[in-house]
Amino acid sequence: MVLWELFHTFFLMGFVSYGGGYAMIPIIETAVTANGWMPAEQLTNMIAIAGMSPGPVAVNSAILIGYSTAGIGGASVSAFAILLPTLILVITVAAFFSKLHHNPVVESMFYGLKPIIISLIIFAAIKFALDNHMLRLHMSFRSISIFFIFCLSLFALLKLRWNPVYVILLSGLVGVALYS
């Protein structure tokens, strides 16, 4: 029964999610908590691992959630389920893309979807920050240092145009130095 729930959940996510893995995080979080597969803090850790691992965040997340829920079978079913809709949609779109490519309705739809993708990504970041007590009103060394790492990382990415891999590695090393 758990394997069917994993398949059904991730298959539907694959069909209705637009905007990539990070935009899918709120949907994944809702499904995981609704099914009671893991607490929010564990999910946050899994999303962090999925984001730092090679490959798409959504697929990596599905594999980790599936494995945590039902072992190797759960990981396999979840990966297949989240990839299958993409395969179906890509083959279908490829067959008609040349005809729809410059269609004004299709172009307008994509322009309309861009803001919601950005809002889903921001929502996911804020939700995870709140769930993990990273956004607090009281000042402590931990909250100030986390905010400082965030600001420096954002500065390195936007202003200095550092490669995100270097920012992730450096932030991890700073985390080890500050919190070990």
C-alpha cells in the first residue's frame, strides 16, 4: 500500500508541477506531511541533501523520501513515478512543439506561469526557514550567524558571480567551523 501511495503521489506531482525541483518543494512538503512519511525537519534535511547531490532536486527528493519511507523499493517507485510524467509530457510536447512554439496563447501561458514559480520557490524557502527555526525574532549567535551566511552567500552569487558550487562548499565549511 505504501508503494502505491508513493507512486500515486509522485506521479501526480510530476504532472502538475511546473518550474523545476525547487518550485515543487511546497507540494512535496504538503504530501509528505499529509501522509505522515516524516517530520518537517527531516524533510528539510533531505531537501538539502537532494539539492547538493548531482541531478534534479525533485528526483533526488523523491528517491530520498521513498527510501526513507519504504527502502529500496520505495526509492525505485518514487523515482520512476516522478520521472514518468516528464517522459510522457516531453514526448507529447516534442510531437507538437513546432506547431505550438509561436502560438500567442502558449507564450502568454508561460509568461503567466513565471511569477507563480518564483513565488513557490520563495514560499518553500520561507516555510523551511520557519520550520527549522531559522527565522526568529530574538537575537542569538546562531540566528545572527545564519543570517550573515545567507547575506554573504547571496552577495557572492549575485554581485561577485561566484559559482554556486563554491558558495555551497564554503558555506558548509563555515557551518562546520561555527557550529561544531
